[in-house]
Amino acid sequence: MGSQDEIRRLMKEAKQKPRGAAPAIPAGFFDDSLADAKARNVDVQQLADKQLESDWEAFQEFAAEVEQQSAKEERQQVEDAKEREAVEQLDNMQYVDRYRVALERATSLRNRENKKKDFNKAEKRKLREDADGDNSVGNHDAAEGAGAVETAVSEFKKKHKKAKRQQHSDSEDSDDFDPCNWRSRAI
């Protein structure tokens, strides 16, 4: 009798299950996703909303990533521009410094030349005053006064030539013999 009770129990269970429920169809049974969702009794609107929401989140993540990358590139460009500007400024400062040194050299050379000219003028003036002083103080003949001036001028010229030769020989002594330069061999 146990088997009849079991059969009755199974029949009762079968009656209690709703008849409208079809056996579950696996997802992807139909090629058309809309027909597949209807066959499985799934709300299509809800699936569309979920898909739209996941697409929107993926888009926002992509947009944030692109924005971060563009900000990073912009920072890199700003750093590169600052570096180029600093290098250009340094080059400009070096150029200005070289220009300043060249101007200082030129100015010092001009000052030396002016001092030499002033010194030479002063020496000539002293010689003339000495010659004029000799003429005015003593009662010498005009010929003797002219002779004194000529001798003073010739002495000055000799001193001046001697100083130039000494200066020139000093500069020649500093030049070393260059065996590769045919001009320095005195041929």
C-alpha cells in the first residue's frame, strides 16, 4: 500500500503546480533576444534599462580616463615649455654676459690708448715748456735755442722709439717658435 500512497502524493503535488508554467528555456535558446526574453518571461524594459545603465557607467569611466590623460599631457606640455623657457633665458644670460665682457675689454683698451695719448701730449708739452723755459730764462741766441729744442725733440723721439722697440721685442719674445708655421722660421 505504500506505493499507492506515494502515487497519490505525487498526483497531489502535480495538481498544486500551476499548469501555465512551461519548463524553463535556457537563455540564448532563440537567436532573437526579444523573443528569447518573452519565452523566459523576463521583463524586456527592465533589461534595456540595466543595459543602458551599464553602458552609461562604462562611458563615464572612459570619459574620466580620457580627461585624466589629457590633464597629464597638458601638465607635461607646461613643464616642457617652462624648461625650454629656462634654457632660452640661460642662453640669453650667457650671451649678455659675453657681450658685457667684450664691452669692458673694449672700454679698457680705449682708456689705455687715451692715457697713452695724454701721456705723450704731456711729455711733448713738458719738452716744449723746458725748451721755452731755456729760451726765456737765458740770454741765448735764437740759433742756440732752436738747437736745444731740436736736441730735446730728438731725445724724446729716441726715447719713444726705444720704448716702442722694447715693447715690440717683449711681445716677440713671448711668441714661441712654431715649427709648423713657415712664417716663424725667418726664411
